[in-house]
Amino acid sequence: MTYSGRLNGKVAIITGAASGIGKAAARLFAREGAKLVLADISVEALKEVAEEIKDQGGAAVLKKADVSKEDEVKELIDFSLSTYTEVHILCNNAGITGNFLYSNPEDQNSEDWFQVYAVNVMGAMYGIKHIAAHMKQRGSGAIVNTASVAGIRAGAGTNAYSASKAAVISLTQTGACDLGKFNVRVNAVCPGLTETGMSKPLFDYARETGKEGKLGNRCELRRYGKPEEIAAAILFLASDEASYITGQALPVDGGNTASLNLPGMKY
Ligand SMILES: NC(=O)c1ccc[n+]([C@@H]2O[C@H](COP(=O)([O-])OP(=O)(O)OC[C@H]3O[C@@H](n4cnc5c(N)ncnc54)[C@H](O)[C@@H]3O)[C@@H](O)[C@H]2O)c1
């Protein structure tokens, strides 16, 4: 991939930046010229990402923040503004799956649901809430939420996860409606199965049981995604190239949600 300074002069906050898609987005944003605030609960891993970016000439500071806690999200935004004065891009990317033990309707566990909602939905809501005044006042901004194909169709995660990601898509639409007149865009990516920390148990299991070939075979491209491929879509939505796009949830899923059929059923 060639880099052309698409984020030169921009400041971006990325949550969940210590691993997987957030880490790939951090690396890509830095190479495209953004100054970064990296946030996560996993501080040691976050330090490594920030060091790597700085070693390669990028600009990154880090902030420990649990996005399920409103005061910590507010502190993250305040810290970002005091460090760089402006924030142009907010990526609400941190997320959790919930417990796969709770698979049947009668097994659903409210504590698990509340935790999944607290991180995936409230985390993104707190981010939008606390960056809105700054972006409105400046008259521009781009917010990119990481939703999921699970928010579009059932069967790609726990029930709580699916419902939470559908809520993230809705939050994207309501955010776009609330902020559009201030030239603040709110979009989401909906990744399909991607190899990251979150999906590691699934990948480990498939590899251990000789089922690796099945990973991602439910999508038309018949393979799973790489974090860098999701990061590329996040970059596009965050950049000025997407200046007339808001309120959209873009599947980045190898065609998984394009079809009601199994891949290749027609042939
Ligand atoms: N991997 C996939 O197949 C897939 C598919 C669709 C959507 N997603 C979404 O992509 C996003 C990134 O996940 P990933 O796949 O890179 O997984 P990951 O586990 O590799 O990364 C998620 C990061 O979020 C951090 N995090 C978790 N809870 C947090 C909290 N309360 N506050 C701050 N940080 C927190 C984790 O420490 C981790 O670094 C998530 O929103 C996830 O739901 C992933």
C-alpha cells in the first residue's frame, strides 16, 4: 500500500488500539500523517503500539481508558484536547464479545448483557457525547464506530454482541442526524470475521481441529479478513475522501452480508 498523507494535520483518537483492528488502524493512521491518542484498558500492549509508531517517526500518546466508564471517556477526550488542542477523528473501536456459554434464549445472562452493552454501546455513546461540543464548535469532525456484521444478521457472535452491534449501527445513524448540520460525520464499519485478539479462541480451535479452511468460508470471498483490511475502510470513512458520507454502516466482510445464500450456491 502507498501512503499519501491522507491524514496530515489531523488528530485522531482510537479506542481499543492495543490489539487487532484498533492497532492496525493506529499504524495506518500514523503512516497517513495523523497525530494519535491511543486508548485501551491494556496498557502494556498499548505502550508497545505507541513505541512502534514513534520509532517509525509517527506521533502517538497513550491514555488508559475503560470506555464503559463515562468519566474515563471524558478524561480521554480532555487529555486529547489538552495534548493536541484539536481532535478531528474519533474511532470508537473498543469492543467485547460476551460469553459464548450463554447461547440459548433461556441461558441469557443479564450481567453479561450489561457488560457487553456497557463497552460496545455506552462506550461509543460516551465518546460521541464528549467529543460533540468540540467538533460542533470547530464545524468539522469524523467519527467512525466499529460495529459488526453481527449487527446486521444473527449468527456471528453472542446474542448480546449482535444486539449491541445493531445498537452501534443505530447510534451511528442518530449521531449522523444530530451532528450533520455541524459538518460532523458519523459512520461505522461492519467487519466480518477478522483474525484479532477477540477471535483468537475461534482461530486456535479451528487450527487445532484441522478446520482452518472453514474460517471465513461463509462469505463470498471465501476467506476471513485481516485487521489491515478493516483499518483501510476506517481510514476511508475518517478521511476527507468520505466528505459526503454520513450515517452509513459499511460492511467490510468479503460479501458475507450481501447474500442470503451460502457462498456460490448459484453455481
Ligand atoms: N475480530 C472480528 O472478527 C470482529 C468482527 C466484527 C467486529 N469486530 C469489532 O472490532 C472491534 C475491535 O476488536 P478486535 O477484533 O480488534 O478485537 P481485539 O480483542 O483484538 O481488540 C479489542 C481491544 O479493545 C480493548 N478493550 C476491551 N474492552 C475495553 C474497554 N472497556 N475499554 C477500552 N478498551 C477495551 C481490548 O483490550 C483490545 O485491545 C470491536 O468493536 C469488535 O467488536 C471484530
